[in-house]
Amino acid sequence: MSPIWVTKLHSNCWQWLMGWGRTSAQFVGVNYFMSKGILDDSPKEIAKFIFCTRTLNWKKLRIYLDERRDVLDDLVTLHNFRNQFLPNALREFFRHIHAPEERGEYLETLITKFSHRFCACNPDLMRELGLSPDAVYVLCYSLILLSIDLTSPHVKNKMSKREFIRNTRRAAQNISEDFVGHLYDNIYLIGHVAA
């Protein structure tokens, strides 16, 4: 698939193409491109299309990816998180694959896939820090919860850096206090990871 197609289509056309059919499983735009021979009917090609296209309706795309886990798998592998700080990589991931608004199985799936991909992209860092995909998973959830805690106007008593370090190290003991402190500082200074 050529990314040139992506840039040539008018935004009103995108709204029609990326709309849904009568059932949620029918992603009209993808089906249209496949019927015209523009896009191959393979998870890898559909993932490339989604990765290169920024004007898709993210709410509908979220439903599509939840239904098409094979496409989601290929989409995750297109991300390169090499030498990125964990919160920044998570922000990049959620810019392409928007986080659901509530916790649940789909969010757990996304974080699991992200954790494995982040570790695969940074094997030296994982060895140096003594982290596994499970530890990265715990850190991701901690970062999401911290993001909500620090940015929500409904939370009156914001989590302190000391509390975050203590809570996170209870869940993942091998992580250094300095590393967890840097995670806190990043969220405090830059903001939410899944906005």
C-alpha cells in the first residue's frame, strides 16, 4: 500500500470511507479499499494502512482493533520504542492505538502487547534494569493510574513522589528507586500517558 493514497484523500472522503456499516464488524473504508485492490486483505497490510493514517475515527478504530486482534498484533509490531523512556513510549503507543475510556480486558490486552513490544525493542535496557514484560506491565498500569491521579480535578489528595515510589516498588520489587522517581517526574512534568 502506498502512503501517497493516504495524503491525497480529502478529509470529508475519509469520514465516509472510515465510517461503519450496519454492523460494528464492518469497517467500510477498509472493505472499500480491498474491493478496489488498493489494500490487500491481510492483517499486516491493514495494520500498515492504520499506522500510516492519522485521520481515522479513533473510537471506531478501537472497536475494529478489539474485534480484529490479528490486525492489532501486526499494528503493535510496527512501533519502534528503541531507546525511548517508558512513559514517552506509552504516550506514542496510545497516540496510534487509543486507550479505552474504562479499565477492562481490552486495556489489559493493549498494555500486555505494549509491554512485550517495549521489551523486545530494548533488550539491553531490560537486562540492565532487570525488567521483564510483567514488570513493564505493572509499571504501565502504575503510570496510567498516576496520570489520572495527578490530572483529575476529582482527586483532592494527589499522590506524592514518595507514595508512588513505595507503591510501585511493592508491585515490582526489582526496580530501582531512582528509576521509579524519574517515571513520576515525567508524568508530573509532561502529563497523562493515555490522553
